[in-house]
Amino acid sequence: MKKIEAIIREERFSAVKAALEEASYWGMTVSEVSGRGKQKGITLQGRAGEYRVDLLPKIKIELVVLDPDVSPVIDAIIRNARTGETGDGKIFVSPVEMVVRVRTGDRNEAAV
């Protein structure tokens, strides 16, 4: 099993969520986060002049999937999150040692 963490633009979340649901990946945890990457934030124009926002709002999606499902999930996220501009986000994949369903105590594959 693998944990996939995708950090994407807020405005792309609906499309990514719909694509994952369409591909039958229902279970996910979603958080509002902020951060920055190579773009180092953005400069905005306000009434008082220019100001810099260096931590931008993003959405973090977390899913735990079986190993064969990693590539299809990543492909769905990329297809629907990509704008081609700096700041589209990142996807991290890490191993999951065990999953336990709290309600039943089921462990590993049966709990995904």
C-alpha cells in the first residue's frame, strides 16, 4: 500500500476530486494548506501599492491505495490539476506499513 499526498491549486480541486471519484477512488482526506515552492509567492497590487504574498493557499489531498492503483491515481491528479504554470503543485508517494479500520479493527488491504 502507498500513501499519496497531492498538493494542488485550490481552483483545481473540484476537477481532481471528480476524476478520482469517476475512477472509483472515494476515500480521501482533504486539508486547506499554504506554502510556497520555486515561485516564492506572488506580488499583488492593492490600494496601498504592491505587496508580496509568499505563502499561497493550496489544497492537500491524501489517499491510501493499493500498489497497482498508484499510477492511475497519479495520472488522474496530474490530468486534472495541471495548468502548465509554476505553482501547479507536487505529488508525494510513500509506503504505508499498515492500515487499521477503527470501526471493525480490520487491517491492511481489507481496510483500504
